[in-house]
Amino acid sequence: MQYDFLKNFPKRMKNAGLFGVLTQNIVYKVQRWNRFHLETSDEQINLVFSVMLFLMEYSLREQPCTVDDVAVFVDTVCATDLGKGLTFDESRDLADFIVNTILSNDGEQMEFRGFDFENNAYTVIPIRYVSNEVVYLEGEVKRTSYHLTDDGYNLLLSTLEIESNMRLTVQELLFRLQMEKQDYDRAVDTVKDIFDTIRRQLQRIREAMVRVRRNALNYSVAEYETIVHENLDSLTDTSRRFESFRELVARRRAEIDEIRINERNLSEEETRNLKDLGVIGTYLDRVIEEHQKILQGHFELKALYTRELENLSRVSQIRRFSFREKIYEPVLKDPEILREMGEILSPLFRGDPDKTYNVATAAALQRPMRSRRDEEVTEEVDLDTEEWEREQERLRKEKQQKYETCLKFILETAVEKGEISLSEIKQMLAERPEDTKKLIPGIDIFKEVMVELIKSSELDVAKLRKERSMSFVETEGGFAVNVAVLELLDVISGGDKVGLIRIFKNGNGKVTFEDIEAEDGTLRNIRCTEVKISVTRDNGEPDSGG
């Protein structure tokens, strides 16, 4: 090759082909576009890219996205932004046209040829923007859901972001600078971008594992090497850096809380900064959680790829024979062979022999043996799976009921008083000791509820209600404080008027609940940090009860 700068030219053409093929698909469908009153290429390209961004949002949230969802988006954009008066049926036809014809090429493979100057030949580059899968929505309705592929992600990210191996590093740098300048409004957008980058890397790992399970030979070593390097880039010092970011956010929030508690009421800007810091803290928690999933997925992918390749390598060692030639035809010639057929076929159904001696166990540290009396006791265990599952479900519901009892007592008291602290609740319990079981149905339950409330810091009830109406949230098997708060406010007197709930530590004070009965029947003392709970009505005024 004469020019060194032409190395890896097909890789450059891959990125160019993403734009070229899509533009070609858009421009060549002139008559179809005219049906929807979109006559210029500017309108067409802008609408297609807006639909791809809509698909990316659903893909990052791992939510199903059907043609009807895209149709609602297209109808809204065309009516409010592009000024196109389309009926909903026309909007749905337009959404189907963009997703299935423009982005999916009616199911036919899209290709772009990039010239390889090192081999003096064209390389065929496959291109696919959108993938689909069958999902079952409410009522077991079978629908087709669409999501972006890696090509779709790369196309969109290349319009705004930079190379993937530097994206996370630059985003962290921007986030650090914005936090230092206390530009929390922009920091919120940056930390959301960081979370999307981490989430997309996790999705790449899961997609790679699916491909390896289907056929490891279709997943090349080069692809595996690329994703491993991306994982290592994401994992290097990421957890430590984000932990430091989270500590920084906690300090900034504590500083603003200190101003409000000891000095004066917060200004409008300080209130907005406090709210932004709460959003940043939430996303940092989610980033660290996704980081742990990437770490786990990295090792799972490595183990899976190794195991599948080993299994494929063993295939060549399997000796195969013709059942008809070796078994069927000899039996037809001499039926007496059937008397020995059991011995002939039994090796095919023989399992692994039981271990009689384990060297690893012999070399392990030997623990003290149980007494002979314990060894002679035989316990009959009825392995009834359904009964066990029913018992587990009963225990889960019982524990969930205790969570709700504790949280309901706290919310009822806070809504009634407008603002209440743990020390004030303790004084109330001294006058009404029968309510102690409502607040503390179990020591662990009470601790967990208080920890979740303190971590939430601020619950925007109106926003939570809106999110609940737009999505389905499954809380089975755990305690979600935001979901539980909404459900309890629906049944608490005056709960429908609550707009904002704030939970914060009140100085360095301590509150001790004495002589609380534990599950084992013993009496214990619970020592807690002083916490204050404030309830605000929808109109922004503190709730004064009722």
C-alpha cells in the first residue's frame, strides 16, 4: 500500500456507510413521502432521525416499543412542530413506513462496499439500524417491538458525541468541571448521558451473550476482543471515581441543608440546586449499580465464551456411526441379536458414575464432627415445591404488610402535623404506647424503612403519580418506598393534597426508642439519628394537617 493514512479505510467507510445507506433509502422513496406531504429531503431526514432518537430512548430504558408507540410520537411531532395536518391513521402509516421501509429496508439486508487499500478489493459491510422481537403486552397481546442495533446507536452518537472509547472519559471530565463550577443544571444532563453510556455497554454484553449461546462460531474473536477492551475501559477506576462524585454531592447537599436549618430560608436558586443535587445523587447510585452489573456480565461473558468454544472443540472428538448400518440391518439379518440389545444400548443411557473418593475433600480442613446423638437423628423432609412456594409467598406478604404499617404510621403523622421529627414521634408514643407496634412492627423493618426514606431525601408526589400513570412498576419481592408512599397516600386522610415530602437529618441529635420487643422476644433499645419529615401541599405551602 502506497499511503499509510489509508489503513483501516473500511472501518471509516463503515461510519460513512451508515449515513450513505440511510440517506439513499430516504431520498429514493420520493412518491411515498409525497403521500404524507413531506416533500423536501430536509423534512424527511429530520423526521427519520427524530424517530431513531425516540427508539433509542425506549431501547436504553429496555421498554417495548411498537409501531403504535412510534405513531403517537410521529403524530405529535407532525402536528405541533412540523405543522403537518395528518390524521392518526396517516401518522401510523408514516411510522410503519419509517420503521419497516426506511430503517429496516422491508426486511432485506442492507450493505455498503468499503474499499480495502491493503488488499486492493472491496469489502462488503452489512448495515442494520433496527432490530425487532416479539413481545407480549398486557392481556397476552402479541406485538412486535423495535429497538436500535449497534449500527443505529453508532449513527446517532456520531451525530453528537465522540469516539466510544473516549466518550465516558470525556463525560466524566465534563461532569467534574460542572460540579466544581456548581453548574448543577448541566451536570444533571451530563450524569444522565453517563448513565446511558454505561447502560448501553451492559446491553452490548447481553447481546453478545445471546449470540454466543446461539452459535459461538458466529461471534468472532475480534468482536470478543473489542467488547472485552471496552469493558476494561469502563471498569478501570470507574467505581472509585463515581464514589468520590457521590461523596461530593452529599457534601454539597449537606452544606445547603445547613444553611436552611441554621441560617435562613433558601433562595430560589439554592432550592433549585438542592433539587438538582438530589437528581444527580440518584443517577450516580444507578451508575454505580450498572457498573457492578457490567463487572458481573464481563466475567459471565468470558466464562460463557470459553465454555462454548470448549464444547465446540469436543465435537471433533465424537465418533459417529450409522444406526441403520450398525444396528438396524444386523437385527434384520439375525433377530436373535435382540436378546442382547439391552447390553448394546445401555451405555447410551448410563450416567456418570458416583464418586467414591474425592482428593480435594480429603485435603480440605476437617471440621469437628457432630455428636453421635445428632448423627443418629433422622429428619423427614417433605420436598413439596408448591407448599414451599405458598409459604414463601405468605412470608413475603406478611413482611410487606409490616413495611406498609410502619410507613403508613409515619405518613399519617406527618400529614396531620405538617412537619414531624422522630423525637416528637417518641413523645407521642409515650402518651399512646399502643401505637408503638404500628411504628416498629419489627426492628429490622423500622430500620429499613427509615434508611429508604433518608436515601430518597425528597419525594415529588405529583411527579411520581404522573410516572405511575405512564408505566407499570413491579415491586414484588422487595420494598420500593416511592411506590409504597403513593399507595398509602391514596388511603390516608388528606394524602391526596400532598405535593412534596422531604426527609432530612436534623443536626447530630440522636433518638432512642427503649424496650422494643425483638423477634426473639428480648427487649432492645433502638438508637436512631434525628430525622425530620416535612409535608408540603400541591400549592407549595406546608401542610398544617387535616
